[in-house]
Amino acid sequence: MARVFAFLRMIFIQVLVLAVLFILAETGARQFEAASKNISVELKLQIKPYMMFGAQSGGGFSFYNLITRTNVPSKISFNNYGFAENFDFNIAPDQQYLQKYGKKPGEKIVLITGGSVVYGVGATGNDKTIAAQTQRYLNLRSGGARYRVINMGMASWIAYQQFIGLSLFGLPFDPDWVISMDGHNDGVVACAHGCGVANPLGWPQMLNILQGEPVGSTQKKRMLLQTLAKESALVRVITGMTGVEKSKVPSNGDLIIDAIDQDPRFRIKMAGLTVGIQDSQIDFYLQAQRNVIALFHRANIILSTQPLMGGNAVSPAYRTAFSPKGTPADIADLEKELDSYMQAHRQDWCGSLIANEVRDYFMARSSIKLKDLVDAEQRLDTGRKLKYVNVEAAIPLEGRRRVSFFMDNAHLTDLGQERVGEFYAEIILSAERGEPFDYDAFIRNHGQ
């Protein structure tokens, strides 16, 4: 009997030790998981009519600067539809709304749209965004004219969502200028994020939620693992799962689960995607920009490609071609490099592993086509000013200087937002003086 008790006591002690070790490991995993969440900001995107999604109204965000490895507290706040503006938008504005927020006598209105960079990620307050800085420099240097710049950028939007947002909220303001700065989101959403051509961010996940049904034993096993991940941070840390990930996949073949994708957010993809879809995505992107030109047929328009901190992963000729001193020969060299890339990779599998390549191919190719589009539209419509500009060189290209303007590869610090705002203000003021914008002089004036 004594041996039985001794054996049971030994088993009890071992189980107790294992339980303590598990509790310690789980506690450590929860602390690690909490610390890891500081790497990116949760913008709390919500379903919105017509636009698919917008940000949650309110404020109190903290952005993470990947370059300095520091949190950046922000006082930025958002209106009822999630735009970084200090007044609420109305999807069906009445006369009272227009009297209060519409264009005032002697005032010039500028609308600016884009993705998260224009929206304000990285800005420490509403007065630090590109929109606010554009307004500040316009009023500082206009010599008397009064400008109001309205921010219609939204996190994660692609160009067609920007067009929809402008059509819903921008037309009543009768803008004098419309600015669009984009390229990054359209460049990654189709192939790298697996959403397919013409679909916004999260479209496969949305289909999965609305249509999905568990299929196959692999899915059943994954559901068990996800149940464990939901309850245990240790399982989440070991597997990389979130604990809330869905395992449903429609059986109609529209979606797949890409188990090898390194980014768990985008493992549910549209089926059959290869790199070649980037060219079709560029056509869709250009259609959105063409629609903006047609929608605001009385406004002056600047269509522009946003800057990235790093160089182009596909073509070293990209920055040279779109520098102020770029030549048609440089554009031709760029096109050759892009043609070679697409010829070699057209059938490659889409996924996050090649995000940099497909994004940079899109950025370079769409820059060429967008410039051609704007030039052609300007020849047809000489009664207003239509301009294309690539913003890359507005920020110092030398690496040690460039990093202070960025908080990651796409998003800008307050310093970067100020520089881009000044850049747009100078383009507008030059145009209204009837002078060509001197990009090279802008660079020289900033010691670049």
C-alpha cells in the first residue's frame, strides 16, 4: 500500500511540475504576444456601405516606427465615416450641411485622396497630415487666396475605392483641385494579398465568411488547432495562428488556403492567381483614375504615385526614369526591365513572399501608364490643368537622409508628411501662376 501511495505521490508531483511549467510558458507567451502587437497599429476598419470598409471614428492611436523601433503616440482623430477630418461627412448633403461645410466665398477647395499614407498613418495629429500640410503651405505662400484642403484618404483603399469615396463625399464641395496619391495598395492587393484583379483588400476573407463551409479532413484538423489557439497564447506563439482565423472555404473552387504563405492574414486567396494578373490590375487602376478625371470635369487634377523608402526591387531604372532629369531613353530602359521581369515571372504563384517584387513592378509600370494617360487627357481638355507627378524624388533619395522621412517602407513621419504637403502646394501655386512646376528647383531648395 505504501508503494502505491509513493507512486501516486510521484505522479502527482510530476503532473504538478508540468502544470507549473505550462503556466509559466503560457504566461510568457501571453506577454510575448502582447508585446508583439505593438508592431502594427490596429485601425479598426469597419464595414461601410458602397466603400466596403472605413476606419472607426474617434482617436487615440499609437503608430509603430519600424525604423527607430519606437511607438509614436498620435492625437489624430477621425469623423463619422472614418476620415481624418474634424467634421462629419454626409452621404446625402442638404442645404444646411452645404452652408456650414461647403465652399465659402473667395475660398478654394482641394480634395486629396489615397490610402493609409494620405489617411494619416504616422502623423502625430490631424494638423500633421499631408492634407493639413498642403493647406498650410498653400495659405502661407498664396499671397492672399484662401485654401481649404479636405482629407479623403482611407487606410487600405485601392484607387477605385478612392473614386467611390470622392463621388460620395467630394462632389458637393465643388473642388478647385483634386489630388490623388497612390500605387502601393493596388500593387499588393491583387497578387501578394491574393485578392485578385479589381477586388479590395479582404475580399477572399469576406467570401469565406459569407459562403464558407468546412471541407476535408485537413480543414477539420485545422479547426481543432484553431480552437486550441483561441484559448492558448502558447499555441498561438508556436503556430503563428491568431486564434480567430476562420477555416471555412467555399467548395465552389473560388478560394484556396495557401498554407505556405508567410503572412497568416492572407492565406485565404482567390484561386489560380499568378503574377501575370498585375497587368490587368494596372488596367483597373487606370480606369479608376480616368473616372476621377471625368467625374470632376471642372476641377484641376493632380494624379501622382506615392514614394517608398526603399529602391525598386524589380528595376534600378525606376527612380532615374522618374527623377526631374529623367529622359525618354530612361523610360525606355525602365520598360525593358519591366518587360523582362514579366516575361520571366508571369506564371509564378502569387503570395506574400513576392510582395516586394509584384508591388514594385506595379509601381513602375503604372507610373509610365498613368503619366501617358494624364498627358493624353490634357491634350483633349486644355481648359483646365491635368498633371501627373511621381513623388519619389520629393524626398531625399540618399538612404541616411531618407529614413528620417519614413516610419516604414510606405508610411511617413511628420517630417515626411510635411515635405509631401509642401510639394503639392508648390505644384498648385505654380500652376495658378501660369508657370511650370520646377521639380528640380524644389529638390535644390531643400538641399537634396
